Amino acid sequence: SRLFYRDARRAAVQLTGEEQDIRGIDFEKAIQEAIAAEQYRTAIRLAYLEILSLLSDLHIIDWRIEKTNRDYILELGTTPLQPSFMEITRLFEVVWYGDIRPEKVQFQSIMNTFHQFREKMQNPL
């Protein structure tokens, strides 16, 4: 079980000092700045953090800095959002932890998936 524990800890979103409280981030502005600078990895990371913040605001998850992405997947349980959340989590982890540098077309495709998830959040049924 330690093997799985270590993998889950590695998949936790690491926040910088200014990101310690995701509720204080102006995500729209930060994402647009990252896109303008063609920092697509950063934009995807910010979009994922924004989704965590929105899920927390809606009381769907209990956001805490020490939790992992897998913890949030488990919190979603068998809700209609869980499969889509697993997909955006997979995309985020491949880009961020896989150190992938997406090109503009790949980035747009990933952001489209994130956008579709946000729409599901508004109407999960």
C-alpha cells in the first residue's frame, strides 16, 4: 500500500507561495496572462486549480492543500461529475507532471475538455 500512497502524494498539486490559498487567485487574469506568454502548461495548471476552487465553492469537494488529486476523485464518488473529473485530472497530470509542453492546438483541445467539465458542473445531470 505504500507504493500507492507515494504515487498519490506525488500527484498532489504543488502550490507556490502566492498560490497557497486558491481562493485568492484571479484565475481569469492569470490564465489569460499565461496564454498571452504562450505558457500553455501554466495555463492548464491554473485552469485545473480554478476547477478545484469552483468545486470547493459549490461544496462538492473539501479543498485542502494537503489533499491529492486522487482524494478529490474519491470525494466525487459515483457522482455524474466523477468520470469527467478523472479525465481532466489525467490531462492535467500528463501535462504538468509529465513535463509535456503542449503546442497551441493541443492546448486548445485540453482547454475545451476543461470547458466541457465546467459546463457539467453547472448542470451535473
